[in-house]
Amino acid sequence: MKRFIENYKGEEFDIAVIGGGITGAAVAYDAASRGLKVAIVEKNDFGWATSAATSKLIHGGLRYLNNMEFGLVRESLKERRILENIAPNFVYPIPFMVPNYNRFKNNKWIIRIGLTLYDILAFDKKWTWDRNKRIPNHSSYTKKKVMAMERNVKKQGLTGASVYYDCQSIFPERLTLAFIKSAVSYGAQAANYAKVEDFLYADGNRITGVMVKDLLTGKTVNVKARLTVNCGGPWADIVLKLAQKGNGNHHIRRSEGIHLIVKGAIDRNAVTMLTPRGRHFFVVPWRGYSLFGTTDKEYVGDPDEYRVTRESIDEFIAEINGAFGDGDLSYKDIIHAYGGLRPLVDTQTEGTYKSSRKYEIYNNALQGFEGLITVEGGKYTTSRNLAVNVMKMVQVKLKTRLPKSNTAHEYLKGCEIENMESFLDRARKQNPDFSIKTIDYLVKNYGTEYLAVLEIARADKRLAQEVSVDGELLAEAVYAVRSEMARTLEDVMLRRTGTGTLGYPGDALVKKIAAVVGKELRWNAARLRREIAGIKARLALPNGAKRPK
């Protein structure tokens, strides 16, 4: 992939998409796959914000049944199956345990009724292309069996548990990138580090494109488009204010969600817990660790200034200790913490936890700005279908009739694998010069493109070095720069590889990866030092705490 902004010659696009998170990526893909000429610009890196701050799940939203949001749950369950199909190397079924207690909301009969309804709404869960991805109905277990399965489930008041299945997204950042790659494969033009600074106008307030600053070169270009789609996520209202010249009063609500990674909290099941205050959180197995997520607290302020704070971590630890384990989880146990902001559309509820995860698609012509659509809200799981619905409005705005969307029926780019187990088995046998853990990691995270990484490693044995417990290779850093538009050390370590997603891996490894990236991008010594300092600051826990050993 190449950043089109560097060589843009002024051609007009049918659609300019603002925002390279999962929503913008899905819109760009759907539009390009239907024959539209598409440009997508992102002010940072693709999938760097909300799309990276997930619980690494593709789920139906069991808790939304409490709000009687049956339509949202059904849509989510359908999209869960579709993502299993079109991204088989990224999305996998995972068992979720729901412990039953004597409290009303955790009563086993209430839980069983809810899970039975969940099973019914997921009536098509066995219609997967890969038969190994089929999800069973829920089951129930006794207290004794539960304690044998997950030793850290809180014992007091426990009466048993139910186990149901949802799906895990092993690397959401790379899944978002797969949508970008899919859009590009259909001719879309993409650029990261391309910030929209203003809109272009004709005939008064009719928007005819966007003024974009290339943050890597400092160059500003006018990207012309018949229609602009604002997929700015937590920044959507800020982008809209550019059109309103700062005079608009439209605001979206932003909810902070943080996640904590620790050692050994669970064994093999994900666990869904209810806090004493009635809020749910997950404990999910991930890369040999346990991932706690997520919080849901309203954030007021500039989204560009958002950071995970020590206060937010301590608040979440207190919630965890009230519902899970022996109550002795502490700050020193935290290996890594990350978070982000969710855009919400529901203004009728008191707290963001009760706000809907529905999405809204606005025709901004109603505010006097023809040529602009704004998308707000939504959740990662339903992004593909959100894009399909955006295109319904796009057809009306462009006064055209487009082919039917086919994104539910074809693999994402690099994900063309009919059976993961057999594909993995063949890859292991055909590449005996690399460890099984390396092959497994590369196949799952690069899909059919994994051989390109191995070719780089074979061409330079220094790049065949394993750099993580998962068997990741230095060659991935080269591939990230040459083929995946990575332009910073953070891009490589957090969104193209997993070398930084378990926290700061130590000075020696960071310098080694930085040297490889710096050579590819021709960084001077000063730039190299800035990049190393930047990733170190980015991965430091609040208050400068060091990662526990």
C-alpha cells in the first residue's frame, strides 16, 4: 500500500472518507467494492484510537438484552458470524462463563432465560464457511465444576455457572487494516497521517471535498470529492464543526473504556462478571495473559488529550476486586493498560453504561451542508453492516444505483482461508525452517500473506530472529514499512506487530526494532531517538510505574 496523498494529482473522487478506524475502513471497502472511486484519509495511523481500544471481542452484546435492544443484538450476532466467515484467521469462537449467584441479576434462572434468547437470536450461528467455527448453544455447570474450571471465580454465594460462546478478535488493529487493504484492492486510495483541516466548497455551502495536510511532509492538498463521509468517531463532531466554522452546537457523548492486562487470572474460559453496582466486565484470555475490560465512564474534554490515568486504573481495580478473585488485585499486578473513547448517540440515559451502542447516519444537508454525511456511534462488531447502511444514503446523495453489497460474501484481503486448521497444518509442514509458534502467529495475523514475511526473513537471516514469546520475527517490521504503510515505531509495535501490545518490552528489543524500521525509513539519529522515547512514553503505566517481571 502507498500513501496516495504524496502523489495526488487533483483527480475527483466519488467519496472522500474521513477517519481510518473500523467504521471508515468498512465504508471505504463497501464503497470501493461497489465500483465507486474512493479516498480515505486518517490524521493518525489506521485503527489507532477507538478501534484499538477494544476488549478484543466480536460479540452479540448479551447485556443489551437488558435494555430490550433485540434488533441490535440480532444485528450483532449476524455480523459476528459474517466476520467469522470473511476474516477466519482473526476471529475465533471463545467460551464465556457467567457465574450464577444468589443475587437477582445473577440468578441462574434469569441467566438461563437470557442465554436461551441469545441462542434463539443467533439461529444462524452454525452457518459458518469453516465448520470448525460453528458455535454451540449454552450449557450449565455446578458450583464444583465451576471451581475446577476457573479457580478465581468468587466463591461466596456461587451456585453454578452457564457457559455460552462469543468470538475473540485476536488483533483488532490488523483486522481494521484488513478492511483498509480490501478497500485498496478494489482501487481505493488511502493515506494515514493525513489530517483534514477544512472542507472545500462550491455554490455556497455545498461541500466538494476536503483540505488535507500531509503531517509527514507538511504539504497541504485539496482532495476533491462528490460526497464526503465523516467517520471521525470520537472526533466526528469536531470534524463537523469545521463545516460550521466553529459555530455549531452539535456534540457527541464520549465514553472512556480502559483495559488491564495481568498474569494468570483465568485459565481457558473468558468470564463475564457483574460488579456490585450492576455493571458488567469481562476477563478474557489473550496471548497467555488475562485481559480485564472494559470500563464505561463519561469523558468530557478534548479527545486529543485523552490518556489512561492512574485514577481510572484504581477505580477499575476496585470494581474487579468486588466481583472477581480474592479481592487482592493491585496496581503492581498490572502489566499493561490501554484505553480509548467510544462515541455514543444516546442522550436520554444518565450514564454512558446504559447508553445504546446503536449508530446514526446523518444527512448534513439538513443542517445546510450538501455533500456531507456524518456517521456517529456504533460498535466494532456491526461496522461492516453500518457501512452497508451508509451506502443506502450515498446512493441517494449521488443519485445513482449501485450494485448490491457483496462484503458479507467474500473474504477480506489476506483472509482467503477455507479451513484454518488445515491451512495451519500445511503451513507448518511447508516451512520447517521456522518454529511452529512463529508459523502459527504469522498465519493467524497475516493470513495468506504470511509467506511474504518469511521471504524477507529468509533473505536476511538477521531478520529471522524471534522477538516475542509468540515467535514474532524482526522481518515483520520490514514488511510493515514496505507493504502496510507503517511510518512510525508505534505503528510497527502496536498496530502491525504485537511487540508492544503487552506493554514495554525493554530497551534492548525496542532499539533493535527501531534500528530496522529506521533503516527502512532512512531516519537520522535524532529521529531514531525521538521514536524510541515516544514508544517508551506511550507504553509507560501512569505515574511511570515499570512493567512487572
